[in-house]
Amino acid sequence: MNRQSILVVEDDIDIAETICDYLQQENFNATYESNGLLAEKRMLAEQPSLVLLDVMLPGKDGLSICRDVRPFYNGYILMFTAKEDDIDQIVGLEVGADDYLIKPVKPRLILAKIKSFLRRSIPTQDQAPTQLIQFGALSIDSLNRRVTLDNIHIHLTSAEFDLLEILAKNAGQILSRTEISIKLFGKEFDGLERGIDNRISQLRKKLLDNDQVSPRFKSVRNKGYVLAPGAW
């Protein structure tokens, strides 16, 4: 089985090496980069399965990297943030991070978070050879993690696909942010709703949800979101 690749972007070499050594023992192909500009180039060129991205970096800060690579990088981004800095957590989610880890953080917690995200992208053995979800012109191939609209392939990030799949499997049903957060992150909604809201916004743009009368993704005030199966 091919090892999944993890890029650790951290300017403290001791911390980076400790994390990489721990992940390698868990059979991940883990490497690190300490310079922000070089890390950005590697993310785009290598497309690692997941990136652990610190905020404070030489060359280019982590928030700017996340914002700039998000349209082109397909994997997951977990931000390292300081314990007291809610602003970094909020901004990180706004610019496209999939979740955050508060420093200092133990390697086993990092591992648990990584596994939680990456298991979503690996088909289970009991999945059917093809697993399609179809609503009109929208087709979601869960096995190959591919989305088409009017037979045109739509590029989604891993996190965007995860959210779309959750909404599609519960089409017509209102999902609260807490329900979505548990399905996406395995934890209760913590009030940093922008992460989910931003993914909804990106899905609306990419899937041409511009009909105000019959929206494809409905926002239900104080309740949550619902995918409208008949709007495609």
C-alpha cells in the first residue's frame, strides 16, 4: 500500500523533526519545510495528502500561503495556532484551512487528527465498485471523489468534496452546523462557523448556485444548510 504523504511546515526544526519521526513510525511519508516560500512551491508541485502549516514562518506566513494555494492545492490543510489567538483560528478557516491544532500539541493528537481527515479519502472495502449520487445534472462519484455538473468536471478541494458529499447524502434534510462539524471534524461545533460557511460559499460559486428563487444550497436561518435535490 502506498504511504500517504504529509508535509510539515514548521520553522522550529526540532518540532518539525519530532513530528516527522513520529508520523514515519506510523507509516506516513512525512517530510518538513521550514521556509514559507519553499513550502508553498512544494505544496503545489507535490500535492501532499495533508499539510500541517504553522502561522509564523520566514519567507511567507502560513495564512498567506493557505489563501494563495487553496484554489490549486487538493489536499487538507491543518493550521498550527497559538492557544490564546482566536484570530489566527478564525482567519485560518476563512482563508481555506480545514481545521486547526493549538500549540503546543502532542504528536499522538496530531496523528489522530490526520487519520480523521485522511480516512475520508480512502474507499472502504465494502464500497460498491461505483458509488454515484445523482441529482439532475449533478453527479457525485464518491469512490473516485469526482464531481461533474452538466458533464463538466468541477474541481473541488478535498474539504469541499467532503462537505458536498455529506449534504448530498442527506439531501432535502436540514443539517445544523453542529451536525456538519461532527461529520466533517468529529467534534462539536465550536462557534468558528466561518470554516463551514466558507466552504458553502465556494460550493455555490463552483456549482453555479446563483438562482435566488430556487437555490441549490439553502441557508435556513438559525438551523443550518440543506442541499435541494430538485434544483439541479
